[in-house]
Amino acid sequence: MPILLRNATLATMAQGYGLIRNAALVTEGDRIAFAGPEADLPQVYAGLPARDMDGALVTPALIDCHTHIVFGGDRAKEFEMRLNGASYEEVARAGGGILSTVRATRAASNSALLAQALARADQIIAGGAAVIEVKSGYGLTVADELKMLRVARRIGVERGVRVKVTHLAAHAIPPEYVGRAGAYIDEIAIPSLRLAVAEGLVDAVDAFCEGIAFQPAEVERLFLAARDLGIPVKLHAEQLSDLKGAVLAARYMALSADHLEYLGPDGVAALAQSGSVAVILPGAFYTLRERQMPPIADLRAAGVPMAVATDCNPGSSPMTSLTLAMNMACTFFRLTPLEALQGTTIHAARALGMDDCGVIAAGKRADLCVWDARHPAELSYRIAATPLRARIFGGHLDA
Ligand code: DI6
Ligand code: FE
């Protein structure tokens, strides 16, 4: 059934907010057929039963372009350890951190993993996301990474959202490969990537480039394999230190470089040149009580598009609210509310290599959010609010 919205306030995000008051919008199938001033509504649509939006704000549906929502167990105990004084790196080196989630993920059945991931996905969807990126990276064996990737794919089948699946076997070094990170890349990361690509499970390849994880030279071997397979790359870069991960990612024309608290001027320039998106993850900054801020002003000045995501994961960002991530990006990092909303719409789409969503325009996907708000700045301004009134995902209205 086509949908006609009238008397809406559209934030099309086509240029800046692209605000249109007294707007009409028509969907046909899963596409937007018309979006613009009511006065310009083509006659053919004028007879459709209309829904009066009474001035309510309509934006593109949100996009969470960086999550780790497939995992077993939880890390509340680690949270308590940290509150008793341990640092994130100390927790990781003591066999806690990512590795405790790896144990729980390996032990979990497919159906248990899926059920837990769906619960998290449902919260992100309830906040307005129609596209969710989901990473592997808690299996760290060929079989367990494939298990995670299959569960990630399944989320999109079970729910009316699109899921982009990212292979992140190079997320941590499992106990059986301690001191042999290079062997892990050759024996687990690259073989699991090849098998997963053959099974249609991979939309992008990611790695954690960090002192406690993989060195740039190891990441580069994985990127070369990805290039051979024709799969785009992204990178967790400069989260805890500056290993020049963003420079490496830019050389491989990465879709995005993510975190970036310790990004230097060379990294900013490299991202500007490659056109990669800088994905800002304030949930991890907040949880780790990080002090170093990503160089937002430099990224802005260099024209690097910035995205904002939840980074939902059990360790450093147990957060499922994109509007909270937007609020944190503004308050901690001084993004403007416009940049925050671009970060969860048009720039998030780009971080996933998608060009059919994240903006409201004829021909784009009919993925829309109707908000109990009159101006888009309200979405970033309110703390942990979910002022979502209705969703239209793929042309289906869910009020
Ligand atoms: N950086 C992060 O903040 C998460 N992964 C990563 O590469 C942490 C994941 C975890 O602690 O479980
Ligand atoms: Fe992450």
C-alpha cells in the first residue's frame, strides 16, 4: 500500500538538514516516490488516503554503522573490576575483557546467540535504526567466526531491517595464539574470511589495530586477502594509541576508520584523501573514561565525513541507543546536532558503502522515522530519550 504523509516537517539530510516544512511524502513499494513541499505534490498522489503529521519531524531512518551485538554472556563483573581500579588493558591482559566474551560465545549455541543478538537488535531498532552493521570477532576460530557471521546474517532475516555483516576475526588474539599474532592471521583470520565470503556472509572486513591486538603489518596481510576477494575494509584505529592504523586503512580505500581518539594530523590527511568516513564512538569513550578526544575540529576542517554509532559491545560500550550516542557525540566531542544526525544517517550509510538510504529523496528506500519532535536538534539534545512516534521501514508503516 502506498503511504501519503502530509503536513510533515522533513529533514531530508540532502544538504545540511534539508528542512522542508509543510511537506508531503509518498512511498510506493519499498521506495520514496515523492518528497517535497505539499504545494508540489503531483496530482496523481493527491487522492491517496493521507496521514496528517501535524508538523511532526520526519527523518531518514537511522543507521547504526558499528556494532558487535552478537556475543555470549555479559561483562558486568568486569565493569565491577574496573570500578575497583583495574584499567581496560589490565582487564584484557588478565584474560578478562574480550577473551571472557570469547569463551562465552564459543560455548553458546546458535539459537542462544541469535536470541540474545535479536534482543539487542530490537532495542536499536526501537530507537529508529533500519540498518545495523554487525561484526563477528568473539569466536576467534574458523568455526566460531562462521557461527557468528551466520547469526549476524540471520538478524536481517528475522527482523524487518537490513544488516551489514562485517568479518572481524582479527579482533583479539585468542589464548592458543598468544605471541603468534601473525600465525593467527594466516591460520584463522584469512581462512575464515575466505570461507565466509564463499558462503555470502561478508559485506566488509575489519580488524582491531592496537597494541593489545594486531599490528599494522598483520592487518595489512588481512587487507590484501580482502582486496583479492573484492571485499571492502574498515578498521578499529587509534582507539588507545596511535599505530597509524588510519593511514593504513586509507591506503586500502577503507569505507571507514573507527574510534580515532589518538588520530594524528597524518591520519586526518589520509582519511580526507581516501574519502573514508571517520566513525566516532562516544559510548566506548564514556565507558572507558577516556580523556583523549578524537580530533573533531581537524576532521571537520579537512572535510572528512563523520559518522556516529553505538559500538554496542559487552565490554567498552554496552549501549543500544543511537540517540544517546548522538547526544554524547555533541556533549563530549562538540559535534553539532546537524553533524550528529548526519552521522547516523547520510554519513553512516557511506561508512557501510550504501547509497540508497540515509537521505530522503525520490528513488531512495522508504526507510523513515517519524519523531515526537519539531526540529532535528531535539534528537541530539535530549538525553537517552527515544522520541520515536512511528517507523516506516522498507515502505511498511509500524506505528
Ligand atoms: N574496540 C572496542 O572498544 C571493542 N572492540 C574493539 O576493538 C571492545 C570489545 C570488547 O571489549 O568486548
Ligand atoms: Fe568496535
